Amino acid sequence: MSLPRFFVDVNNKNDNLIYITQDENVHLNSVLRLRVGDDIDVCLNDGIVHNCTLIEVGKKQSIAQINTSIIKDNHSNITLFMALIKAERMDWAVQKVTELNVASIVPFESEYCTVKDKGNKIERLNRIAVSASKQCGRAVLPCIQETLPFALLLDKLKEFNQIIVAYENETQNAKEILSKLDKTKSIALVIGSEGGFSEAEIEKLKALGAKVVSLGQTILRAETACVALVSAVNYQLDFWEKNK
């Protein structure tokens, strides 16, 4: 059985002691009801898992002593750009792609989005990502960024070596394009909203060098497309193999 996992700031480590505070300490106390002597795993978001024993449990702060530390490389170089969709569907997508080990998640607004950014998404999505990371055993949290307008999305994509866009009106088979991916270079995956992309948006993406692909015969929900494309890339790049 896996140990309870906590994510704390790297500054909360002092020699072989880690100080657990704020929401994580509330979770330790009020939800899990852990006690002195219990073993836990603590991550500082640097790819290392510290196996610890609690030596002090308090309402404002708990202290864990490190027993062993194991490097668990978060090898993914995949950034998922996903257009805004309804909150419950976006929550689900973030949970699942966190489990699938994407490095970053970037929401964006496009022409056919029916949802607008209300400024409170990052806090909520970060909570979902932390919970999912604990459940699946990640040592590094995904970076969830601010929502971008489409014009800034185009600028951001210029930083990537490889860009894959899923588009329901495309006939290009994804398998051929994915087979040419280089796992040593950065990868951007771009998924539209429930309304998809406009033709003008697709042309602008192609102008950046993006490869536009079909995800099959059926039209997938946006959140399903996120999981399908990330899973396909993970499989193609052998990211499903242990210790890679």
C-alpha cells in the first residue's frame, strides 16, 4: 500500500527535516488524522520523493524527518494547450492528463469557445492537479498556466519544436505524424473547445509549422480528445514503460 503523499515548498526543507504547513497540514491533520510515528512521502516538486516519519504533528505545522530519498524523474516534455470548456469537464481533463504525466497545462480562448475565463480557474485546477498527483504517484506537479487569448497562444507555440493539433475536419492520420516525434524535444499538443477551431485559426496554426491530425472516425468531446492524444503520444514515445 502506498504511503500518504504531500507536496510542500522546497524552502520548507532544512537538512533532514521537512516542515508541512497550510493546506497540506490541514489534510494531514483533519482528513488523514496522521500521528507522530506515521510514515509519509513528501515531494518538493523537484523530482525527488522523500520517505519520512512524522516527529511532530500540530495544528499549524507538522514536522517530518527524512529516512530515505529516491529520485523519480518526471520525464515528460509534453505541454497540453486546451481551449476553455465547461468547468466540470475541464476539471476531469486536468485530473486525467495529470495522471498521464503532462508537464504543463495551458488553457486558452478561441473563436468558438462558449466558456470565458472568470479568473478563478488556476487555483481550482491546481487543487485538482495536486490531488491527482498524489493519487498517481507523481513527484513533480504539472505547471498550470494562466489562460491565454488565441493571439498569445500563437506566440507561446513558437517556443516548441513539435506542435500537434487535433482537428475534427482533418483527414491526416495521427499515427503517421506521431511516429515522427522526437522525445528529446519539446512537444505541444493543442485541443480545441466543444465548438472546435475555425478555419482561420487552423491556418494560423499551420503557418507556425503545426501538424494537424485526425483522432479517428468519431467526433470526440474536447476532454476525451485531450486524454486520447496524450495517451497516444505517451505510447509512441515509450513513456508508458517503467523506469524510462
